[in-house]
Amino acid sequence: MEARVKWTGGKQFLGESGSGHSVVMDGPESLGGRNLGIRPMEMLLIGAGGCASFDVISMLEKGRQNVVDCEVLLQAERADAVPAVFTKINMHFVVTGVKLKESQVERAVALSAEKYCSASIMLAAAGVEVTHTFEAREFGQD
């Protein structure tokens, strides 16, 4: 895997992935940025959520679950000192489907957390308290 990050002026950077995609990262105005892009630590958090979501959806599809929607709501806490590393992250999965089996959603989330999600497992190994919760919702019911 390869990537490139190029400074574009001020506190703004352009991240380019080896797969040919790019994203603008910028700092807040209070630190000299122009607030025109995502913050690097936000990107790290989103990356962990994306990695785990990929696992969960893949496992549910293999389990022949009829998934209509899946989102992961991420909440993180950071240290008050420099470096302001993540200290806690909760990933709350909301999976909606037709005749969705709650036990399969629970198992997919657990397997992602314990075995497959490289990003969240790496963060946990670095001392971040990573927790996972979930909801399984029936499509068409509020």
C-alpha cells in the first residue's frame, strides 16, 4: 500500500492514495488553516470506522443477510496533553435490513473487533480503549 501527502500551502495538505483517490486535509482557522478540509485525526477515526464497516457488511452479505443500510457512529476521546492521541473510541453500528438476524449482526461486529479490522485492532494495541456496540433494525419500522 502506498500513499502520498503533499503540502498545498498554509496548513492544507492533499492526501493521495495508491488507488488514485485524493482528499483535502486542513487545519482550523485558530491554528492557521482555512477549514477547507477534514482534519488528519478525523480521517484516522473515519478510516477505522470504514475498515470495521467493510468487515461487518462483508460478513453479513456472506451470511445472506438482507442489509438495506449500515452506518457506524464514532465517538472518540483524546488526551489533553501533547501528543493528543485517542484514548477511547466507541463504534456504534446501526444495521438495518429485512428479516435481519440480530445474532448475525452481533457476531459480525464482534469478529470485526476481535479478528478482522486491522485499523481498530492496531489502535487497541497502541493503548486506545476501543469498544463496539450495535443495533439491528428491521427495514420499514421506526
